[in-house]
Amino acid sequence: MEEVFVYCTTCKNKVKAIILTKHPKDPNSPKREGMVRILQHNVGFRKNCDNTSQIKALIESDTKDDKGVLN
């Protein structure tokens, strides 16, 4: 299973996500999108975020932001 980092839509933290599907790559762009499932993650001391939804996200890109998430 391939994993990427995305931002959680609920708590806005950087989290791991599993790649479910890859959409066709646009020939004019170095980026590729796909569907990912957010893994359950911690948001603080003994608190978990229950958001494990599927979202559309970048799964391949040449650039990353300062937290290591593809953009």
C-alpha cells in the first residue's frame, strides 16, 4: 500500500493517507490526483480525530510545502 501525506479536512493537521486510486495524469502537468483514505490520527494528548474519509488529493507532484505535503 502506498501512503502520502495530506491535510485532514476536520482537524487541519498533516496526516497519512492510503492511496486508493490514481486518476489519469494530465500531459501538461507534473501533478497527478487520486482518491485517498485518511488514516485515524492523534490531534493531541489522548485525543484522536475520527475522520477516516475518502478525499481527492495530490498523489504525485514535484513540489512539497514546508510540512512535506504535496502541493
